[in-house]
Amino acid sequence: MGKMGLSPLRVILPIVGTLGLMLIIYPTKNTTVTSEPRPIMETPNSADEVQKSNNGNQLQNSSVCNCSPYDFRGADQEDPRLIEYIRRELLVPPSVQPYKLARSGAVHFSQFNQSRIANEMLRGMKDGFFVEVGAADGESLSNSIFFERELGWRGLLIEAIPSYFEALKKKHRKAYAIHAALSQTTSASEVSMKANGYGSKLSAHGITVKGLPLFSILQALDVKVVDFLSLDIESFEVKILKTIPWDKIKFRLMCIEVAHIPEGKEFLTKFLQEKGYEFLGLGYLKIDAWYSHPDLLKTNVKPH
């Protein structure tokens, strides 16, 4: 890997130990960093309570929403009616019930130590906001649950497959959740998906689900900065990233699966560099690539 701003992370393979094979990031010093405040809806006191964001918007449980029928298909990602529809009808608020996890004693749940790596890079940052795309059942191989349980983060879980999403809700995650696929354009649509292991893929013979622009969902939550984005959608990562208005949303740290993208890792890196992001390195078996925003890099991401 060539130099791009800060020296890229070193990939040390193989390393055998309790963590298995992983990307090693050497610490510079032990610091705890807290994310700056941002508007985000508060965790409810009850499942049907009206949710209020810091700017006065309200998120209601769909059971109490009096919204008129709305055909979201074709709506632009910044259409206020689409954003309100997502806020009132589709977002499931964080659970107030105790966690119900199969591995309640575990700390990290990632497949290839992604949450450990991210935590090292973010220096134990507290009270951040994550987005996990391809959240599956909310526990198995989760890259986000560590931040939620151990560091008090809030976040957003996005899952397209109905059976996975139902399982996710039963875990009682303390994050917003939405049953949807991400749109590959800047407009809302419907897509046909089917399960593929813990993931999903497009299929003409699958289940029809809502396809929503990522930016629309983040607008519904009034989120302007995402501290950790985990994007794993089996080859459509670049198409999703192309829908984002990069001047209106920032990502402190991104872990993007690159093993299956047809455009290749080099294309993705060039694209993100053009948007102002730094390439940090590759993870285990070069499955994931890591990127960060330079304006946020020095304050919250551990330099190497």
C-alpha cells in the first residue's frame, strides 16, 4: 500500500492467538475520546412513546401514526415527505427491554475482529453513532453491538431480509432499526432480495422489499456525522456509496467489504479519495478496507 496522508495500517498475517488472524493496529497512547454532540432521537421510555429529536421532530410508533397512504417509489432522497414517511412509519425505536442474546457473555461479535479494530482506531470513543448495513439478526457477526453495549453508542441497523429483521427485533438492541434494502440510486424504490447465508442478494425470485437511499434514513434521524459505518452488502457497496451527497454527511470511520465488489478495491479507494477520505488499510484476508475523514482523523482515529 502506498502512502496516502497518514501511513496506511499494517496488515500482519498470520498472527495466531486468542484473537485469531487479524489486522493489528499499534497504539500510540491510551486515550478515551467522546464524540461531539449531534441531534439524534432519544431512547424511548416505552415502546409506544412518541420520540422527540433534539430539534423538535417526532418519531412515532407506526401503531399510532395517522399518516395518509403514501407511495414512496420514485421519491428523491431529499424529498421531505419520504423522510417523514421513514421517520414515522418505518423506523423501529431502540428497545427498552433487556437484551436477549444467544451469547450474552461475549464482548465482541465480529467475524474478523472488525469491532476490535475499530475500537482501537477510535481510541475507545464513547457515545458515538454507528450504522451497520447488513445487520442480519443483530447479533451473529455483528460489527456494532460492542459499541452499543460497552461504550454507550446509539446507532442504526439496516436489514433487508424479513426473517433476519424479525430475529433482530427479538434481540432488543438499543439502536434504531429499519427493514429495508438500500437503494442503488438517489430515489426510493422496491427491490427483490433473498437470503444468502447471513447476508442477502438481489434475486428476481426473492422477496420484494423497500429500497431506500441511505441519506434519506439518516435525514429521518437528523444524523450529520456517522462515527462508524459498517457496510457489507455483497458487491453493491460502491453503488450505494455513489448515492451519498458527501457534502452533507460525514463518516468518521468506515469499514467496507471489498472482497466482492466488481469495481475493485482500487476503484473504491480512488472514489473515496476524490470525496476527501483517507485509505487506512486492509483487514483480514483483504476482505475489508478501512477509510476515514481527514477532518475527523486526528481527533478521533488513532494514527499509525
